[in-house]
Amino acid sequence: MKEMNLSSLDGVMKGSESGPVVAPGKPDESRLYQMVRDGKMPPGKTHLTSEQLAVVRAWIESLGPSSTKMAY
């Protein structure tokens, strides 16, 4: 997932050169969540703890259509 900006909701919703990385409200369908869950992100760094992973999951679950509208 090169060229991805995770510093803002706009950047997250834009995704990467491979397309969307977050399916709002659906962490198990979100590439970003799958990558951190499976320990593939962040590359070369300590993997997220179970508590941090739960925060990412809850955040993706909290996103809905109204959150994504402001990203475009």
C-alpha cells in the first residue's frame, strides 16, 4: 500500500494506488484492517497490540456514509 496518506480521513478514504483500503463500517472487508491484523503493517516496525488493533477495528466500524461524504 504505497503512496497512502493515513494522516487524515480524506487520505484514508482516498486509499492507495491499489484503490480503497477502508470499507466504512466493515473492518473485515477493509484492506487496512486486514494488513494490521495479519501483521503485515506497519512494515519493519512493531506490530499493533491487540488493544491497538481493537481501536482500529472500532474506528472502521464507526465510519458510515456521512463520514465518507466529506472525504470527497
